[in-house]
Amino acid sequence: MKKNRAFTLIELLVVIAIIALLVGILLPALGKARQSARQLKDSTQVRGVVQALVVWASNNQGSYPLPSQLDTGTAGSQTVNPGSGTGVDLRVKDTTSNMLSLLIFNGNVSPELLISPAESNSAAVQLMQNYEYSNPQQAQSSANALWDPNFRGTPIGASPNLSLATGCSLAAGTSGPRTAPPANSPGNQSYAHVIPFGRNQAKWADSYSATEAVFANRGPSYAANDTAAYPTSGRWALTNTAGAGGIDSVTLLIHGGRNTWEGNVGYNDNHVTFETKPNPDAVTYSRATAVTPRSVTDNLFVIESDELTTTATVSNTTNAYLRAYASTAANPSSATDPVPYAQRWRD
């Protein structure tokens, strides 16, 4: 009778070694495939938001969402400093929270579209599960509300916006079917956008320019207060201050590495490019000093101080600058934060 022959110990070890070798070969490939799939899906979402902005502009005289243009009420407002003197400045409403909430409220985008599939900071960015598309109960006047004020564009800032609207801002001291999010609770979106103030407001419109970045994966900090001149040599250097969103920024892990940023960038002609550096080759600006080259690539997350302007602020420069931001209680000085009424989010 023929006996069944079992594996010897050496044969078994050989089989295990072959399996381990195959796993070692396949796992990195599967990881890269998943990364590519996330990047592609994220690109589709960025394109979807840019398309939504274009659709909005077609019905609003070419402008992308600006809540201050739609809700001019000042009932229940607090006095703010609009730059000179005192009074009410409606542009305090134009925050990431309100602008994106307008798109959601009108059905241009969904809350899910604003959460990147490659999100690297799940503690600070979470999907809003209970967005109210009609009669939002926490608005000052739910029947007149133009957006849900509970939507948070960033995890920082007041909760959720200054009460400066007749029907849209959160009513102070109200109680309703849901609780207003506390200050510094998670935000409900993943991205950065051009800040529509000063000369850069022209980019927050359907200009159809292939070199105007308008919506993108958010990025890290490259200089104190995001203001710096073009580097004389090498790459842009990340801020090395702990907690400043530079060398320790989790945004580097969205698509890039531990020291380099990569991400999807949507442009005003509605195309999206996966950029491998923060200063894309197609986006440039001209330097004021007589240097060579005069035209250089533009960092999307820095206000370049050597542009041909008098002061390196959002109000004066035209170089690309993309951030998400929240309201502050008053207009900060340009020396500490050049964006009117804005607290920029860096993580």
C-alpha cells in the first residue's frame, strides 16, 4: 500500500518563505493602488466643487458665493471694525463656513463631496450628518435662512459665525432641536480656496482662467504668517515652529510625504491637476525687484512679499493664496493677519 507523504520541515519553510515574499511584493503595490484610487476620487470631488462654483456664478452675475451679497440684514449684529472707524461690515459673513454652506443649501454640492477621501486629520474634519436644507432651526429666522449656520468650514473660530444676519447667522442664546457646535469643534470640510478679498476677489468668479487656482487640497505653512519672498535657492522651506502647521502639518500626509506637499488643484477653467509641489509651474507672478528671473512660480499657500505691490497683504497682492478661514470678533491688524475678519486654519 502506498503511504501518503507529508511535507518535510524544510519544504514547509520554503513554502512559508515564498508566501512571505509574495506578500512583501504585493502589499506595496496594493498600497499604491489604494493611494491612486483616493487621489483620483479626490480629484473628482475637487472638480465637482469647481463645477458647482461655475453653476452658481452663472446665476449670480459671474460671482462665486459671497453671503454678504445675498444677506444684507444686520439684525442682532455686533459692531465690528471695518478697517477705519466703526460700524457693520457685511463682509464678515464671507467665511469658508458660510460660502460652502450656501452651496450645500442650494443643492450645488453635498456635505459628502466636501470631505476628501484622503483626509488625514479625522479628529478635526468630520462629515456633517444633520445638515438642515430647509428652515434650519438654529438660524436667527429659520424661515428666512439662506444657509444652515451650523455648518463649519474650519474647526477653529467662533461658533459658528458672528451674528450679523437677519436670517442666516446663528441666533445667540437660542435652543432648538439640535445643539450649536461649540467653538473649536470639528470642521465639516477638507479643502482650501482662494480668499476673496482685495484684488484676489476677481479670482472668486468665473474668469475661466487656466492659471487661477481656486479650490484645492489644503496645505501647510511655509513662512511665518504665510508671508515670504520667493526662495533664492531650493524648495520652499516649511515653517519649523512647533504647532504652526509647517514641518508637523498633517496636510502633508493627504497625498504627499512627510516633508513635501502634493495635492489636487482646481483652476478657474474647470480643470484639475495633481500638483507635486506647492508652487505649480503654470501659476506665476512677477517680482518687483530687478532680479532674474523676473517671473517665478507662485506658492499657493504664501502671500509672496516680493510681488510688484506696496504691501504684502491679501488686499494688495494678486498672487495666489488659498486657505480656509473662520470669523474673528473684530478686524485684526494687517501686521498680524492681513485677511479681514479672518482666522486662517493651518493644521
